Amino acid sequence: MTHFWAKTTSDDKPGISVYDHMVNVGSVACCLAEIRPGILEYFQITLKEVGALASLHDLGKISPGFQRKCEAWLRESGLSKVAANACWDTGMESDHCAVTHSSVQDFLIQAGSSRNQAQYLSAVLAAHHGRIRFPPTARGIRPPQIKQITENDSGIEWNNERKKTAQDVCRHFGADRLGTGIDEQSPALWWLAGLTSVADWIGSDERFFPPGQGSDHQDPSILGRKALEAIGFRRIQFVAGLSFHDLFHDPEKPEIKWVPNEMQEKTVTTVTGPGVYVIEAPMGMGKTEAALWAGYRLLLSGKANGIYFALPTQMTSNRIHIRMNDFLRRILAEPSTSRLIHSNSWLVQADCPLHPVATDRRETAQDDARTGRDWFASTKRAMLAPFGVGTVDQALLGVVAAKHFFVRHFALAGKVVVIDEVHSYDVYTGTLIDKLIAALEGLGCTVIVLSATLTGKRREQVVSCPLDVHGATLPYPLITGRVDGASLKPVAAMSLKPRDVKMDFINPVKAQEAAISLARKGGAALWIYDTVDGAQKQYQQLRELCGQEFPIGLLHSRFPFWRREQLETEWMERLGKHRKTLCGCILVSTQVAEQSVDLDADLLITELAPTDMLLQRLGRLWRHERQKRPVECAWVYILEEKKSLEDLRIMKPEEIKRALGDKANVYAPFVLLRSLEVWREQCKRFGAVMIPPQIREFIELTYQEKETEPDSWRELCHEWAAAKLANKSFALRNTNIWQVALEDEEGVQTRINEVPTVALVLCKGLNARKALFIDQSEGLLDKEVYRLASAQAIYRNLVKIPKYFFDKIEAYAPFSDYLHGEQSIGIVTESGAVNVKGLKKGTKFFYSDDLGLVIQKTST
């Protein structure tokens, strides 16, 4: 039998054979599938099929175009002259994935699979390096035409060798059928694709499968189990019989008994198995605890194999991650933690998972080496952990045509997936979320969607079950959903005790006076702006008025990571649930403090925003019971607009946008007008809003269709509708996994980014070999060596800046190995001025630890 190499040794000689590598990978795939046996039963796939199919992924390495990549193999096989004369380097197919696709499709058809099954199975098995290379045609997925040579040319019949190897692999696993229950519509197709990729990475890891290993070594199944044990894949044991109090009580207050409210109890009795569930309940009512309690019950019963908690922002992910780890300490028999999963989680999570050494030296380019490092050291590897908390973007990368999208299908299959604050996403991301929910449902997941401010129309999109009751009159809280495609009967629950929130529209000067007066009494004021510039200006004004009299803070997105992390920690503690004393302070923030953050303020001041966002901001007001507050009741002040509502009704669309200011670039002007109308009317009639009874009413009033509307408002409505339709179409295009190829990057494919940005790295000093960053850290720059410490320093000291501020972007070459996309360098001087090359005339940058990056535009 000819020895066809799959991996080379350290001295560039033929290493492990194709057959042995295929069996190793198939064995790892079986070990991975054994950890979650419920998935095999759900998909009705046998372990034998899993092993055999995953093994076939590298069948295409038995080809002249691949084998010629090892000169030593050519010499040992006596084929050097044949390869040169037959132009194996240029005349033969060098992409072994293409050969795999063609040969596996032929083999599966000969083995009894239908042509349709063979087409799709061979396509996904050939995609183990991350890309679907061969799109379907009207007649299915056609494999590429592979250039081969005959036995007369080389003494090797390549087709026969591949067929024989495939047969030997199937015999090894005892597979008498291959994927008979899988077709192009089956969720198992992408689960198998993800499983194969994961198994291939582990089966290629030299620590567990040395390249010199042959078939006379240890049983590959035993090696596979040892590899998974070392990496951390194992079955999990849970502590049974825990009550709601056991799961969530505060250890520092053992005397307080934690009792679930009716919404939480009904969540647990309703969410009893895989399906899609929507929990609508007021801010601060404990939706997170309800979802985790239901998740615990499902884990115990074997109906789920893990939890992924998906949130709208990195900040909210960081906070829920802390709560999830506390939850896991109580339910797991052996100590373990959840993975924090977002693009910057590697900057805050101390533990660094194992990562493989690239072993296919003849084939692995620099990009593949980076992929290998990312696979086990960042979000792709982290998503495989049984418990994770991160941005919803990480899950959404499983439904856009991003590299290795199918690995997220494998990673999430059978888990409880909690999607929080689903109302907060625009149409583009919302469309992707709907696709995600459908995909998760097919993967046997339990999807729990949480929201306090969901419109009836959005609920119907999520659960596909319209209710016969008018949205504004539906019960609240409410649990809806579907199981096995059938709608659940809606479940109502008793709400929190109603409370009045006093409200008024006031100008910024009076708002400042109110905030300062409250802080001097020991109260906490939260002031939320819609833009970074607005928040920075307000913070500066308060500092000028009050100096250091009491703490004043600022939170927004233009702080570098290290500084934002400091500020978030400080203000989450200062305004968090466990603050024990009155502390006069004012926090000025953008939307980062709007939702999924456990802040508790005595007074809220806010710019106008869509009604659902205003209600979320109210959720940070009087959030917890306290023995003493410096004011008698909760107040919200909404900053007055420059023009009255009456004026806005008669103005032209462009005039309205100018009058609304920068917020009209953040939110749809029509929605802002409708929101202003609703809240103005409420203020005029009652001077207060009742929370939570009026939440649903306000939402429906804002988004309802009206027969009469000012012409200019109607025009803005049409503009909004057109933008939504375009964004929905764009989202659907990006989910076309057969036709589109996107980069796997959080926020780039999963959010609409109408304003391209540049990564600006802030430094104090810089030369060809070393950078001194503004947080006082240093980074060694060596093009030949990737340094984790340098990468962390770069990312901790950058901010994203709109590209339109630049005339020309000059990248800094030593950072190119660490940063994706366009980049620039900013040298921060002693005065705070930031020297940046290529800025447009009239644009200046300044930086301070208090303000973050300030953009100053002057008229020219």
C-alpha cells in the first residue's frame, strides 16, 4: 500500500499517513459526539456514521497536486521526474478540498447515498478549512473538474487509491450507511460540518497526534479521549435539588430568603423543553434569574447540554459573565467557569486556552496559522465551551456567510440560548436574529428571548404566532412561544407593584441645577445622552460648575479599552445594587448604561430617544428597594428640543432633521417625533408615567399606524420604511451561505455600519522596535514574532474613529500583524493634543483620561 502523507514532520519529511490522520479525526469526532449523546438521537445519526463521514474530509490529499508538496515523498516514491515532466505543480489540482469534494461525492453515490445527499455532504466535508467553495447550481452542487493523471504516467491510480482508502475508513468505523437522513434542509448538515472542523483541528494537534505516528500506535479513540480531556471537553455533573434561593441568594445576607415571583415561577413551568420562548417583563423584575432557573432545570433533566447568554454589548456581557460564574459555582459538582465571548474578551479573561501548533507546513500559509491560533485562543474556541456569556454577534456569526460559520452550529446545538434585550436591535441585526432563532430551533436548542419593551409586531416575528388580542391590551408580563412548530397558549403573570415616575421636559440649565442639587443631598443622578459629543460637553460643564465637590463620571465608546474598563468597574460599584451608603454623584453616559446593566439612580435626565429606549433608561431609576433616598419619588427629566412639537409638525423633513440635531443620525427621525408626541401628551395630561402598567401602551402608541399624519412626518416614515427594507434585504443577502464569503469579525457582518471606522492606536512614543502606549504599557514590535503581550497592549489602547475625519489613512506597518482593517497612529502629547497623520483640515483630536478622545471640528 502506497504511503500517502497527510502531515509532514519537523524535518519536512512525510509524516502521518492520510489514512491514519483520517481515522484520528473520525475518532475525535466520535468522542466529541459521545459527550452530547442527545444530539445524535435528535438528528437520528449513528456514532459510526459520524466517525466515517468526518474521516472523509481529507480524502482529497490522495492526489498528485497535494502529494507533490513534499519533496522528500517524491524522492522516496521515485516520482520526482514524473512530477516534473507531468507538471504536477501547475497542471494538477493543488486544493485538496476540491479533490475531496469531487471524490467524496462519487464515493457516497457508489455507497448508496442519493445524488442530492452526496452533493451536500461532500460540499460540507470539503469545507473544513472554513469556506464553502462550490455553490449549488440548478442541478445541485457540482464538484469541480479535477485534473488527474493515469497509472501509465505515475504508476498510481489515484481514483482507486481514494476509493480504497474511503472503504477502509468505513470498515474501521463499521459504518454500513452514510448520512441517509441528511439532506440540504437538515440542520444536521451544518452540525456535521462544524463537528468535522473541530475534530480536524484537534486531530491535527501534534501534542496529541504526533506527525510521525503510524497505525501501530495507540488506539486513536483512546488518544481522542485524552485530547478532549486535556482541552476541557467532558461530560458535566450537576448538583441536583437546588431551590431558587440556593441558586441566587446573596451569601453576605443569609437571613434574606429569596423567593421567586410569579413571572419566574411561570417561566420554569412553561419552559420545559427545546423550543422558542419570549419572556416580556418589566426592567428589574428578574428575567435573567428566570432564564437561568429554567436553564438549570433543563440541564438536570438532560434536555440541554449547556447555556449561552447573548447580550447586545460587550459591557453588558462582562457584567452578566460575573453573575453567570456565581450561578455555575452553585450548580456544578466540579468547579468551572463560563467563557466570556466577544472580540475583546481575550483582553479581560486571564485564562488562555490551549491552541494547536500548525502541522501542515507545506500547506499552511500565514492566514491559516492565524486561524489556528484564533480557533483555540479566542471566540471560536470559547463558543465550544458548555457555558458562555458574550455578545449576540458571536452567535449571529453562525447564520451569516462568515468563515467557519457552521462551527457555531455545532457549538450551540442542544444548548439553552438566552437572547437578552431583543428589542434593542435594528432591522438588519433583528433579521439575523430571526434567522438565528430558526437555526437554533432546528439544532434542538431552547431559545429564551428576553425583553421589557417589545412591540406586538416584533413578538410575532420572533415566535411566528400572531395573537388575537390588540397589542396594547395584552397582559404584561407575558410568556409566549412555540414548541415543535406549534404556538404555546400565552401565559400571563402578575406584575411588579406599580409606581409613578414623575416626569417633565426641561432645558439643560435647569437639568444641571436639579442634578447638582440632588448630588449635594447625597443622591445619584444618571444623565444619558444619545451621542458621545453631547456627553463629553455636558461632563465638562458639570466639572466647571462643581469641580471636585462630588464624583462626576463619564462613560462612552471613545475611551480606549483599558480606561473604559476602569470607569465601568468604578461606576457599576458606585451605582450598583450593593451600594450601602448615600453617595452624591452624577454619571453622564451614552447608551452604554441603557440596558442589561444593574445601575440604580435616584434621578434620570435623558435626551429624547425612541420610546422603547426611554423606557429602558427608566429601568435604571429606583431599581432597588432602599431604606432611604434623598428624594421622595422617582423623577425623569427629558431635555427639551430646540423646536416645539407644534413647530415640528409644520416643518419640512430636512428642517426637522436639523432641529433634532445629531440624535437624528442615531435614531430614525420619524420614531423620535412619534416618541416626543407620546411623552409630551403624557406629561401634559398626567405629569407622570406609571411603571410597569403603561410600558406596553407606550410602545404600541409609538409604533402604531395612523391614518392622519403631517405630510413631512409621512415622508420621514416612508424614508424609515425604505431604509428598513434595504437593511433587511442586505441581511438576507449576507445569510446566503452558498454564494457569499464574509470575514469572521464581530460587529462587521452582524451590525449595519453605515459609517466606516479606523482603528486609532494611542501612543506616547513610538519607534521601529517598541511602542509606549498611553496606559504606560510597552509593546515590542518584531515582524518575525507574534507577541501576545504586544497584541493586548495595542487593543487596550485603541479607539474607533469615523473614517470621514481622514483625508488619507497611513497605516503603521509593525501593527499590521495585529490589527484587521484600516488603522492609524495617534501620538498623545503632554498637552493632550493627538498628532495624527492624514486628518482633514479643520479636524483636531485631543485625549484625556477623564474625557476620552475628543474630536474638535473647526470651520475653515
